[in-house]
Amino acid sequence: MLGFIVRRLLATIPVMGVVALFVFLMLHLSPGDPATVIAGDYASPADIERIRAKLGLDQPLHIQFGTWVWSLLQGDLGISIFSNLPVTQLIGQRLEPTLLLALTTLIITVVVAVPMGVIAAWKAGTWIDRSIMIFAVVGFSIPVFVLGYILIYFVSLKLGLLPVQGYRPISEGFFPFLRSITLPALTLSVIYIALIARITRASMLEVLDEDYVRTARAKGQLEWKVLIVHALRNAAVPIVTIIGIGIALLIGGVVVTESVYNIPGLGRLVLDAILKRDYPIIQGLILMFSFVYILINLAIDILYTLIDPRIRY
């Protein structure tokens, strides 16, 4: 197992290299010039050229790429073009809201979706199963930003139960933090609840027809024990896989959700950087998200061996 983990971590090096090259070329070859944006509408061509020289944008692409990679190897993600602050500092300032929003969403999703899928499979063909599947179809079809505005209208404006927008850090108290994070997390979790519930139901239906499940029932095992111990554990591999994919997809959902609820997290930072064409921030964030995605895949592979001892690498 340790050798497998080491090999996977070493394999991330060429992957991250390809990602870095792709991100660099995608941003630098796309239309638009950050020097022109910084200079403003009334700048002269000479002013724009001075800004380009200051930012190093007048250098050939291979030199710009080499300089950037050398800085990355030293742990330097660069300096923001507009705020003139280190990218690592900007990411550190915005990390807590995004991390806690994603964690809260993940907890809500797993706690709700897995039992829903198990119950739907257990009651397959009944009104309970059909109701859960209808919810799954509707939840998977509604865009995140539309659901966000619907929840804001009813939960916040009409009922006044939760704040409309904003974020309260956990350092100000757990309950103020919980009030500010609940509605965004619910908004973001609905689509993943729908997805994971459907996968859980499909996996459980396959397992519930197996001989060892019928044998467990014939021996007089309690139904909840049959479902959880015998069926769910053997159906867990595809469920864990889709949960891991859902964590990776949270990145896109966080950008939209933070914009709707005005949460100062990494999603808002990404959006602002794209609108301003702030290359260092965009590159640093994409590299960070890519590395997190690779670590998630590694964690899923390790969980496979814990869930099913037959799986070996």
C-alpha cells in the first residue's frame, strides 16, 4: 500500500507539468491583453508597452513559461497584477469560506443522499422509490443559481429564517457561522444529493439480488443489518467513486454559489480574476484545484482497498 501511494504521488509530477503547460498556453494565447486593461482606455501605446515590459509579457512565451515554472518550484505562485499582492496570500485569505462551504455541502450530501438511495432500493417500485427518483430528476435538472435565488426568496425573504447573503467566519461563533453557511450549502448540495442517491439506488439494487443477501435474510438477520452490513458495504465502491467525483465537481458549483450568496471565497476570487484577466491568480488557482483533484483520486483508490479487501494494487 505504501509503495502504491508513493508511486501515485510521483505520478502527479508529470500530470501537474502537463496541467501547468496547458493552463499557461490557454491563458496567454486567448484574446485580450492585461496590459491594456491595466493601462485604461486613455493610455498611449507607449504606456501599454511599459506595462507589458514590467509584467514580462513582452518576452517570448517559452521564456515566460520557464520563469513561471521556476517560481512555482520555489513555492511562489506570483504576484497579482491588479492587487499587487502575492497569490498565495490572496488564496490564504479566501480559503476558509470555500473549504468550509465544500465540507458542509459534502456532509449534508452524504448524510442525506446515501440513506435516500438505500431506502429507494429497499422500497423499489413503491411510491417511496418513485418519490425519491422524482426528487433526484428535478434536483439534477435545476441550475444551482436558479435554486439559490428560489431558496433566498422563500427561506430568507418570505420566512426570514436565514440571512440572504454574506459569510460569518467560524471564529465569530459556531451558530453565526452555521446560519450564514446553511443556505449556500443546501443550494449546492441538492444536485449532488440527486446524483449520489441515484447511483446508490442502482448499486443497491444489484447487490440486493445476490445470494448472500438472501442467505442473510433466511438466517433471520434484522433488515437494517442486511441493508447496511451486507448490502451497502458491497455496493460501496461505485458510491465512493461518485462521491469523489462530486467533490471535484464542487469546484464549479462553489464559483456560482459564492457569487449568488456574496461569499468571499475562492470561487469569487476565480471569477474576479477571470474578468480582470489576472493571469497569476488564475494559474495558481487552477493548479491548486488540479492538485486537490489528484489527491481526491488517490484517497478514493485507498478507500477501495479498505471497503473491498479483494482489491489490490
